[in-house]
Amino acid sequence: MKAQVGGYARAEDMAHAIRLLADAEGMGRVLAGGQSLVAALNMGLSFGDLLVDITGLSDLRGVREEDDRLVIGALMRHADVATDPLIARHVPLLAQAAPLIAHEAIRNRGTIGGSLAHADPAAEFPACAVALDAVIRLTGPDGEREVAATDFFRDVFETEMREGEILTGIVVPKTQAGERHVIREAARRAGDYAIAGLAVVIRGGAHRIAAFGTGPTPLLCTVAMERLDAGDVDGAVSALSDALDPPSDTQGSAAYRRHLAGVLLHRIATELGEDV
């Protein structure tokens, strides 16, 4: 099936992109890496839309320090996230996650902003954003605003983005002394979406656990975090199982996904030197 679009426009700057979306009256779609959008168009899941190409907006590329936070532009490609020295130093969880995403061809085109905006519940970067207590930056007709990652993801492929807004970046706290980052996932084949996955951050002696592939959104597993803070790994695994509401599909049953998540948490705890 061939993609059917209502037109194409290349944005000259952010203000131009916002005007183009406004003129589209709800039928505009932002084109960045295009790894999810173009597939949806080809499958007939989206059609008749005006594609607003933002790939030329250099302000949305690169990484910069902002006091004790790191600002990562929405157009940073997955492959660049994997190799950027500032990300490796200050947000190693993202550097670890990037090589897990799909295949090399997709990592060379797909963007971190596109992944966050697409909000696939099995994707790695949304879960990382939740585990890191990151903030999502959005720009729209009413200006710029920030939304906590824990509030940003609403449902499968649904976010807190308003009509006419563009995701411009992700703002992440820099690592503190002694901070640890780990992401692990289970997939049938390399490059497949995760059947279940966990992104874990230890900051200030406290754990943050975000599960992905196990429900409609990445989930911050607060009770499991409390159990792990107390050194109760088995209790954390039990709490994790209770918190998850995974789907049953051709990749695995809900029970199987819960089991995999527990196995991953045990492995992560062992890797981090927790008492198991």
C-alpha cells in the first residue's frame, strides 16, 4: 500500500512549523525521523495529513548542559544518543538503551523526540524518561511548556501533547555521585520490541523502576521501588507483579510477561549488588 498524504511542507524555523500545524487544522503530522509515521502511512493507519518536516531545524539537534540538567534535542538520532559523550557521562541509561532499539538502519534515522511523541508502550526511551524523572519540552501556539515524563504518557500512543504542539527536547537530571543506571529487556529476537523490560536508576540511595512492554504506558513501579530500597528483592518482585497489567498477545501471555519482568528485576538486583 502506498502512503496517502495531504501535502508536504518543510519548516524553516520553529515559528513556521507551528503556523503550518495550525493551518492544517488538526490534520498536520510532524515528520522527523519518520520511522513510525511513514510506516503508519504505508499501512493506511494515517492518511490525508499534511506532513510538516522539521528535520532542518538545527535548534532541535545536539545536547547541551543547563546547570544540573542535560537538554537533549528532539532530533537527536538513536545512533547519536548511543555515542554522544555528554549523554554517556551524565545520562548513561539513554546510552545503554539506544543500541537495544530495533536495527541499525532505524537507529540511524529514528529520533529520541519521535520515540517519546509516538509513545509506544514497548519502546525503551519513554521508560528511560520515566525512570530518570525527566521532563518533556513542548512548543506550541501558546509558547513553550514542560511536562514531567511521569505525566506525559497517557495511554497506548497517547500523550499530554496538545494539538499544534511539537516535542522539542527532553530535559534530564545529570547523574549524581554514586548513581547507577541499568536497562534490561527480554525480546524474542534482537531488534524486536521488548516482551518485557525494566529501566532502573539508583539516585541518592533510592531506586526508580520503570517497566515497559507490560502495559499501555511505561509504569513507575513505586511499591517495588520501596521494597528494593529496603533491600527486599523478593518483595520487590512480588510488588512488581502486582503492579503490572500486561496484555496477552502473540508474543506472550500476561502471566509470562509478569514472570519475565520479575526475572529481569532479580538479574538487575544481582548486577547492582543488592541482597538477593
